[in-house]
Amino acid sequence: MALARAVGRKVSGIIELIKFEHSIFALPFAMMALFMVYQGVPNPVKTLWIIICMVAARSASMSFNRIVDYEYDLRNPRTSGRPLQSGRVRMKEAWAFTVLMSVLFVISAAMLNRLAFCLSFVALPVLFAYSFTKRFTFLSHLVLGFTLGCSTIAVWIAVAEQISLVSALLCGGVTFWVAGFDIIYALQDREFDTGEDLKSIPVKFGADRAVRIASLFHGAALMFFLLAGIAGGTGALYYGGLILITFFLFYEHHVVRKYGLSRINMAFFTVNGIVSIVFFLFSVADILLREV
């Protein structure tokens, strides 16, 4: 029992380390792309390997991010209690987890097709590179968005071994959507980042202009999603979902402007989790109901 509890605590620490629950942001868009490339129910085996691939890639990237940001997170009051800083996860365990997830990512890519396998060796350095961007550019939000947005392109490569216009437009939508809410999330650390000479849009432009820039990014995301729908020949349900997520994004910015930092977690996690799930459900329903 003692061993089981110790293992449970370690697994819990790893899950908290990589913020596993944040997979809800990118995974539904990747699954949407999967249904779109198949224009129906996807192959279950292919779907399983794509999910493993995505979870492994994100887990490796997040773990690596926690490792390279260790000193910053230790000095930041908001993050000083994270698993690495508190000792619940040791540094060598975080490194071992990063390596394990990287290997799993490459193996799962190999199970998809040869092109996906070859590109996995390009994808990993790109994913890891994001962790250093705050040190030299305030555009790190867009880099993060792009790394998640590429999941839609990766799905097309995994299934069709090509990059389509639809997947590229979806990538653009996810890129600006993630960058927009990451700007909002970064408002919490504006003072700390300024003191540490870390770059972000809130640091460079201030809180008010940063929120306006986030609004522009979310407007760009909606435009990309609209163009993806047009390019993909989607139906009314897709656009219904797009209208709904437009409402939720407006609500997110209303919450930030009205309540400031006190509602950041609600604006960041809850609203954007709803956005990804709602858009996924409406898009998949649009595809499946056309098949009936």
C-alpha cells in the first residue's frame, strides 16, 4: 500500500508538472482535423496512434519547458510551488519523463507513416525551442500557438501524407486563438517578467494594449476558421459552432476587462476549454450528419 501511494503521488506530480488537463486546448482541434480529412468516421487504429502522438509530444514539450524554466519558476511566487520547485518531482525524473515521451512520440509517428516518422525529428526541436523564446522575443505567444496549431497539419500528414489548404488554415486559426489567450494568461506575470527581463506582449505594450492585441488575435483566429470552413466545404453546423465560439471569446474578453486578474483562470481555462470542445462537436456533427 505504501508503494502504491508513493507511485500515485509521483504520477500525480508528473500530471501536475505537465498540466495534463490543458490537453483540452489542442486535442479537440486535432480530432476535428481528423474527421475533416476523412470526411467521416476516422480509422480507429490511426486515431489511437494520432492521440498517443499528440499527448506524447505535448507532454515532452511541457516537461522540457518546466526543466529549462526551473530557476524562473522558483523565483516567481505564482509558480514556486510547482512539483519541481517543491521537490514532489525530482529533476532527473523530469528529464527521464521528457526522454520517455520523446521516444514514444517518435515511435507513434512511425506507426502512422514514413513521412510522419521523418518529420517527428523536426517537430521535437521546434517544440523544445518554444521554451527559450521568452528570453529574446515578445512574440513567444505566437510561437506557442504555432506549435499547437501544427497539430492540424500533422493530422493531415498522418492520414494523407500531405499538407492541405484546410489544415494550414486551421493551423492559422489555432495559432492566433492560443496566442490570444496566452497573452491574457501572461498578464499574471507581467511584473515578474519585467524584473527578470523576460519578453511578452504584456511586458512590451502594457496590460490594456495587450488585451486589445489579444482581441485582434482572436479576431484573426475566427477569420482563419471561417476560411477553413469555406475551403473545406463545410455545412451550417460548422458555422453554427463558429458563431458560438465567437460569443465565448467575446465573453472571455469581457471577463478580463471587467474583473482583471481575479478571473484569469476562468477566462483562460474554462472558456477556452469550452471553445475547443464546442467547435469540435459542431464540426464533427456537421460532417457525420451529412453522411446520413
